[in-house]
Amino acid sequence: MKLIPLFLVAFILSGCATAPVRQDWQDDSERLGVGIVTSAWHFAAEFGMFDLYFDAMTDDAIFMGTDASERWTKAEFMEYAREPFSDHAGWTYKPRDQHVAFSDDRQTAWIDELLDNEKYGTLRGTGVLVKVGDDWKIAHYSLTFLVPNDIAGEVVELIGRDIDPE
């Protein structure tokens, strides 16, 4: 009779030990990790938190701004940001509607998000994050203006056909 509780505990534990890991829980956990990094990154930009902002990026990160000439390595982007971040007020892009996809090995994440900015309205940010140890880091980020299709021709005409930065 004393063995029945022991067998019951063993049976319950063996069921727990063989239970599969829920993939959706892993996805949610990874999405949360990516979301935390990108949200903290945008927050750091808003308040000119230079170290926090650039620590979120890989050493070989690339940032693509809205102008054709704005393709910066991390080092170049750090130099650019020193002045706007010097008074602890950088730039404000409020993220929303973020979408995340992962590589099969969960070491790379692709994001796209809408961003609201007081001066420019709604923009789109797209990025690639990579796992560095246990941390997600931004390896590539591109910021783009959204142009409604019905006025795209007018916008292209205003910009001109030659967008070569050189």
C-alpha cells in the first residue's frame, strides 16, 4: 500500500519529463525578447541614452536612414548621433504594429514595424536582429517614409529621378 503513492508520483513525473515544449510558448518568449530590445532602443533614442542605444546594436551593424546618403556603419552612426544625443534628447519614433519572423534555428529575427514621428508622420522600420549569446542585437535597421500610392508619382517627381548620393 505504501508503494502506490510512490508509483503515482513516478507516473506523474514521467509524464512531465516527456511533455513536448510548446512551440508557441517559445515563439512568444523570443518575440518578447525582440520586442524588449527594439522598444528599449527606441526609448534610448528618445532620451539620448547613447550607450544604451548603441549597445543594442552589433559591432558590425548598419543603419539606413531615409535619405539616399544615409547608410551608416555603427561607428559612423555613433559619430552622427553624438551631437543630437548630447543633451539627452535624440529623436522620437514611437513604435507600433511590430511583426517578427524567425529563422529555423532561432538565431536571426526579421522585424517590420510602423513608427509615429511628430514631424514625419508614419514611417516604417525594418530590421534584422541576431542572437549574440543570450541577447538579441540589432544588426541592420532601415527607416523609410511611407508614400500613399495615389501621390507616389508626384513625390517621385519632387524628389527627382537621380537619388544617387554621390
